Amino acid sequence: MPSILMLCTGNAARSVMGEVVLQSMRPDLVVSSAGTLAIEGQPLSIRTRNALEHIEMQVPFHHRSRELTSQDVDSADLIVAMAREHVRYVRRHYPTAAPRTAVLKWLVEELPAGLEPLNQRVGQLNIERVDLDEMQDVIDPADPVGITMPSNVNRIEVEMRAYVECALEIRDLITKLESRL
């Protein structure tokens, strides 16, 4: 079974959303998630939980945040990062995994579908040579750049909207990616 690792910063929002969505679509894959700077053992935030419920996904009550380990890296056929900073982190700390690590948005465009095994198709991409400027991030809902908040809008509502928009984007991207896996 191919193993897919979803990677973000805190393993609290984007990577968890990606894990839940992909696992619901492809139970034949081994899907997990981790963070590059996670606080170990934290449960899902209410914002992530609500965003997953909004897109009608089963909320993983068992989830606890965890930091990326060498075991995670070694066992993954593909590491799906949510942002370039995560790819950069893997390239720096786990260089042997660089050929298997790319941003979700880039993979949606570049990963070829085919009958060959996933690890073979991923290897043909030469991801480790791809300039990170060619990849686009999935916006971090905890740090939504460019969202201006009018004075009459509740900050919590704006934050929740950012999480829901992130969950919708990840669901749409995973829907495009899953058939290529």
C-alpha cells in the first residue's frame, strides 16, 4: 500500500485536513500527518474541527499533533507539504526525502497519472531539483495574509471563515490529486 504523509507546520490544521480528506477518498492508502514545528500531543482546535464538519468530513477525535520524525520520512512514498517552507525544511533536515516531497498545489499539476507504482512516478519528477518559486502554498488559516477585518466583523468569524476556506481548498486539491495516486 502506498504511504502518503501530509505535512504542515503545527499538525493542527492543513495537514490534518489533508489527511482526513485523502483517507476518506482513498482508504486503500496509508495516510498520516505531521508538522515541522508541532507541539506534541495537542488535540484538534475547534476551528479545524468546525471546518472539517463544514465540509462534511468525519472529525478524527483521536488526533494528537506530532512533529515529523525520521521514521515518518523513511516510510512515506510521498510527502505532501502544504507550503514551500515545509519542502525547504525536508530538504534541509531530511535530504534523502527531497525527491519525494512537494507542495500539494504543485503535485496536483505535475504528478502524472499512470499504471506505474506511485514511487516510480514520483521519482521521475526530480522534485529535489524543482525551484521552490515554482510551487504555491496552501494559505495557513492561522495566519491568513491579506484578510482585512472590518471593524464591525467579529474576529472569530473571520478566523472561522479562513479555516473553512482552507478546508474547501484542500478538499478540492485532494480531489484532483487522489486519482493520480
